[in-house]
Amino acid sequence: MSPFTVSVQSGRFDAGAEIDRLSRNPACGAVVSFSGLVRDYGDRQDVAALELEHYPGMTEKALHAIIGQARERWQLQAATIIHRIGYLALGEPIVLVVTACSHRKDAFAAAEFLMDFLKTAAPFWKKEILQDGSAHWVEAKHSDQAASGRWQ
């Protein structure tokens, strides 16, 4: 199995198993992980769930490409991106990013870089499902756009 993996899936993931898998490389001195949960978007408190769509093949290609960019910037030994699709209720895990490097600074930076891409440029379409059953598409926040701009 490649040390650089991408998965777009409807099922839950096992963050501990993924962290353990990347921790087995003796060249790695640091493993950083980020697990994101579905939360209420915006100022309203009436979000019940998110529904995520993607374009199979295109999404995975984009995620592999961003890992490639991270490898060019940092001494990345291994990385995993798992992003869920489909109907996800509040509190469910939606994304996992794990990076492994020789040193912690690179591991933290690479994980942050990958997450900023996922929040702003990854080809996922998110629909917010409200408690009354109505829905609307979610766009990237200005704060997320600003965060990703530092990598230019």
C-alpha cells in the first residue's frame, strides 16, 4: 500500500487505525492528524445535516495532486486524506487528514495545507439540510479563503 492514500467514501473511518498505519515508518518522528466533524454552519442553529456530493475520479485526482504539492513543500513521508460523502448528521466525522514527517514542524504545516485545500478548493459540493427539511448549498467562508491564501 502506498504511504500516500486518498479515500472518498460514504462509510465511517477509523482514525486510530489510520494514525497507527502512518506511525509505523521508522523515518517518521511526527504524525499529525486532524479529524473534522459535521457542525452547524453559519449563525443559525437549525442545521440537521450536510449532504456531500463529488465527481468520482475527478475528486480523487485532485486530492492526490494536493498531496503531491505538499510533498514538494515539506519532507512528507506519508499522508492520508479521507473525506466522506452522502448524508451526514451533526457530530458525524466528515474528514480525516494524517501527515507523517521526520519533524513536527513539517507534519503540522502539511496537515494545515491539506485542510485549507479541502475547505476551499477540493471538488466537493455541500448542501446544508435544515431541521425544517429545506436545504441550500454551502460556499467556502471568507475566513477559509484567507487561510488558504497564505500558501500562495
